[in-house]
Amino acid sequence: MNMRNSTSENALSVRNLVVDYSDLRAVGNISFDAKAGSVTAVIGPNGAGKTTTMEVCSGVRTATSGTVSILGLDPQRDRLEMNSRIGVMLQDGGVYPSARVGEVLEHYCNLFGNRQRASDLILAVDLGSKRKATWRKLSGGEKQRLSLALALAAKPELIFLDEPTSGVDIVGRDLIRELVRNLANSGCTVILATHELDEAQRMADHVVMFNHGRLIADSSLQDLLGTNQTVTLRTTNEIDLTALAQHMNCHVEQNGTEIRLLRSSDASFIARLSTWFVENKFVLNDLNSGAPRLEDIYRELNSASERVDK
């Protein structure tokens, strides 16, 4: 799936990227763009290649082949200039355990020429009451919010966020979503890696989906969700999901007594589904239809990718 707009202004461009680890190909010849001032979600299962790709883009790792352009700069050749214009939020934080919130933020802001005020960043991530607390005394969610504040110290034009809402409570998630949207609205390009697909759907403008080192989706969120619908139903029978999927020509999954089908906008779909249940003498209960979730699309595309690999 490739729906890039080649005429748009891109803050990040990846072309024919390959990354090998000894005899393992972690990333296999991928290309995608991130438009300036947008939020791009990078999603995929563990080991899919997304973290390796983000490491190459941020200059931490060297590619085997291919090219990466960040704000028109090469992450290896122009690393010093690039680092002064980007922010990187590490999943592990990278903060000394005894460092105090206010002091470490002051230090980061000084490193970047005080483009941001530490006091403003502390308030932005709602850590005012933790200004004198050490890193080791912070909760998991508070550490995430401090890591985000540190990534903002450079007043970046592009920012990499690795699992920014992991371990964060619902209030903290709302705060991070608002910060991410404000960053994009101000012109900053956000590259967001996450396993939390609901969060990706809430924040992303664009989605890049990985599996086994390949891109299986590169599309705006709106185009990816498209006009598909999700049908949910319940039954007391044991259903042959493979037969149902083949008959309805769609992705089918089951969780207990609930069955979910991802379908296109086909007015006859419900009628054909009902007929199949009647013909097979199955009980059909609680039939509902609605807009799909990113999780539904993710499951469908990953299942299709796994079938191709076999």
C-alpha cells in the first residue's frame, strides 16, 4: 500500500533503506516520507524493524544501504547540525537516577542555548510538584513525561517519540496527546513509535506499518481506515472462521463468543452474512456495524503479510 504524495514538503525521507545484522536482514529496502508539521505513527510487532529504522533516522545506527534525509540533512554526515534541530525521546529515559527534575531540565535547556525555559517545560508536562524530585523517585508515567520534556528542550523542528504514553495514566495521556497535537500545529514533525494502536489512531495523521522488516502500509490514517466497516456479532455456536472468512471475503477474528469481521462498504454484506448463518443453522445475536479501528486494519494487514511469507 503506497499512498505518498510526492509533491508535499517532507521533513523526513527514507529511500531504499536496508539494515543487516550479520546474517539477519532487519530492514529490507523500505521507502517512506513524513510530511512537515504532521504526526506519523510507526507501528508493527516486536522485531518488525521499526526501532531499527528510527535509530538509523535519528543517527544512532548506520544503514547497510539506502538514504535518509532529516530536514534536508544526512543523519551521519550532518549529525551535529541535525542534533541541534531534532528531539529524541528514549523509551528508557537515559537520565541519571539521582538527577533532579528541575536541574536536569535546566541542564538540557542550557545545552541547546536556552531556546526553551525549563520552568515552562516543567509546567507543560505537569511536573511542577516534582521539580526537586529525583528520577528514581518518579513514577513510570512521570518519567515518561520528563523524558518528553527533555526531548523538547531543543525546541525541535522534528521529534522522535518512542512509546510516549507507555505506563502513563489517563490524565497524563490526555496531556501528551495535546502536546503532540500542539507540536504538529506549530510546524514540528512528530515521528511516533508505539504499540498502543488506540493512541496511534488518536494522534496520527499518517501511519507507517512494519512487518518482518518490510512496509505493509504507508498511508494517511484517513485513507488507511477508508470506508471500511467493522461488523461484530455473537453466537453460541462453534464457527469455522476460515469458511466464514472465505465466504464473506473478509478478515474474521473471534474473542470468546464475539466475532469481528472487517468489511468494505457493501450494502449486501449484512444480508449475505445473515443468510450464511441461517443456511448453516447457526445462532446470530447482537449484530452491530460501525467504523473500523486501526487495530482491525493492523490485524488484517499483518495476517495478509504472514500468509504471503508462508
